[in-house]
Amino acid sequence: MYPSRFRYEAPRSLDEAIDLLRMGGDEAKVLAGGQSLVPLMKLRFASPELIVDINNLPGLDYHRADPDGTIRVGALCRHADLEHSALLPGTQPTMAAAAPLIADPIVRNRGTLVGSLCHADPQGDWASVVMALGGHIVAQGPGGRRTIPIADFVTGPFQNVLDPDEIAVEAVIPAPKGTPAGGYLKLERRVGDFATVGVAVAVETLGPNVIRAGIALTGVGGSTIAATAAGEALVGKPLTAQTIEQAAGLAAEVARPRTDHRGSAEFKRHIVRTFVVRILSRADTTAERAA
Amino acid sequence: MTVVYEDHDDQAASDVPVRRIRFTINGSRKIAEVEPRLLLAHLIRQGLGLTGTHTGCDTTNCGACTVLVDGRAVKSCTMLAVQVDGREITTVEGLATASELHPLQEGFKEEHGLQCGFCTPGMMMAAKALLDSNPDPTEEDVRWALSGNLCRCTGYQNIVKSVLWAAEKLRS
């Protein structure tokens, strides 16, 4: 399979890349990891006239924490960089849990978190993780930079709010105000398949109580689902068997799964509940909960 | 090097975009003129005649086309040939020397790690990337590292044994 013919540019600076995109208009496409775009082009679902390959742009392959704990992931940071990160396990457990579950090991060597968010596949794993964490995207265009909350960034399946001449340069996870805990669990038929169900949970605790909680779901609706009520139900309370069960129930309620070859709607809803309980039970580090 | 393309449209030949790239493959430096839409797997197979790299699914699932680019395993059906400009590629043909098999190849022979053989080059290259970074992997490490490579013969048991055999040989 060959993609249809396109013009290829590999700029050396962000300004040059943005200029190229401006000239290319709607027919231009940014190529980062290419692990979604190239297959789409081969199947001719996408036939851009101009590919702007940003892989040669310097200084975008980072992921780092600011002094205040804000985590920044550059546009060329690969899933594998996050999987093998020395930073994430101690600071950001939800991201650390998700990174090894993205696609398969070889795809993770190329694919990027930022690219995955831009691709906006309704079954993408990172969108749920970043949504649970309340993250945002930094986009750069001819007029400078702007910050877009992830909930506003994705407008529909495979659609985002970027202007044709804007590049998503960074994903930002805000600094936690309490002790971060949480995780990502994914049920898949085999490595590399889309999630049958994915659940992202990010909580912050101060003393015994939860002060912030985000829960988001993958694969159980037409898009990433923010289980807002489930998260809010935990705030101001300690993680106990009761509060965890309540949040899990609320999360399962907002799931909109469909019966398909991956499982029945009922089964998927059950898995949402189970995963929320499982992640939050592990997140409970206060050891006050009766066994 | 010459790459001959299928011609299915009416575009004037002079309008077809072509780029000149320079890269190293299995230790040997090359210059090629490629259409940007040429996939790395096709450059390797058709352009260079290195048919050890297999294209199985063509949809980024099976991993039969796995090669190393600057030491990292990639699925060569999902990377454009123009993107290897300035980079170093290793294919399965780069494993053996003129006189000796690579321990991975020996391992697949000793432990019967191949049945039909189609997935084998990709398995070996994914295993090479693993052993380069982790010389003493557990069975779990090997299974994890090969989870992006499919064997339709389902010969995983012996593939894993072969990689562990190679790891031990490389350590000794």
C-alpha cells in the first residue's frame, strides 16, 4: 500500500514549520511519530498534499517537571520515553501507568503523546489520562502561543481545534496540590488492539482527604468520557470502600458502551466499575481503610 | 541506486516530487532518490533488494517489517523512506558476519524458534533492540519486548526460548 502523492518538507525550525503550514492551508498535515497518520495515508483515508515532518525540529523531545511540579511533554517525546521515564513513577502515577499500555513496544518507539492527542482518536488512551489530570495543550501559530484545555481541544472524532497553521508543541499537566495517586487500566484483546475499556484515575490527597479527583474513560462511548460526577464525589472525603464504590458506580453510569466484537455493553460497564475500584484501592496509601 | 515506481496517474514525470537522501544501512553508506511517499520497507526491499525485511500486514500490527533506525526498533512499513535521511538502519541482513551467525540467529536455530519463518526477521530485530538495552532479560521482559510482533504459527514459546538462549550466549 502506498500513500497518495504529497510534497514533503522537513523544516529545521518551528517558525519555518509554521510558515509551511500557513502556505499549505487545509491540505497540509504535521507528521510527528506517524504511527496513526502513516497508516491512514496508506489506506487513503487521509491524502494530504503537503507533509510537514517536524522530527528534525530541535528541543521538542523533552518531558520534564517545572520546579512547582508542572509536567511538560514536548511534541517529539515518544511513548517509549515516557514508559522508561525516571521522572514519572515518583511524580505522576497515572501517566506512568498508561505509558507502557499504549499500542505496542515498537509503535511506542515512534509515536508521541502530543501527536496522539492531536489525532483525537475516540479510542485513544492518552486523551483519557490527560483529561483525568486536567491537562492542556500549548499550540504555536504565526500569532504566538495559546493554551487550550484538553476538554476544549478535541471537538469530535479525529478533530481538534488547531488552526491549519498551528502546531501543538507541548502537553502540560498542572502541578498537583496534594499527593498524587491513581493509575490507568486497560482491557485489550491483545497488545496493540484498541482498548475494550480504558479507565484513567488521578486523585490528589491532603492528609486523609481527597482534594482533587479526575476520572476519564476510553472505549466506552463515541469519544473520551469525563466522569466528572464520579471525581467530584470523592472530593473532601477519604478513600474508603464506600467512597470508592460510590465513585465507581457513578463512573459506570456515564459510560455509554456498545455491544460489539470486543464485548457486550453490560460487560464493558462492569469493567469500568471494576477498574475504578481497583485503581482507587491501590491509590489508598493512608492504610486506614479496613481490609 | 535506482528505485522504479508504479505509475498510475497522469502527472508529468518532472512534476513528481523526488528527494535525495543519504543513509547508512548495515554499515554501508548509500545515497538514494526517493518519492516522499515511498515507505521505508519498500526502500529496503525493492530499492536495496534486502528482502529479509518482510511486509506482513502493512497496517502496523504484525511487526514482520521491524528494523532498527539509529538503534531503535521501528516498523518500517510505518515510516517514510525520506525520514531516514542522515540515519543508520540495521536490517536482519546486518546481524551475521561473513563467517558467523549472530547469537540471535544461532538461538533461533538451536531452540527451533521458527516454523514458517515469516515473522522471524522482525522477531530478531525486536529482540536485538531488547538485548542491546537489556543484556539479561527475564522471560517476562522478552515476552513484553516481542508483544508488537505476531507469529501466525503461534510459535511464541520457542521464540522466547531462542531470545533467552541468545542473551545467555551474548553474556558469556
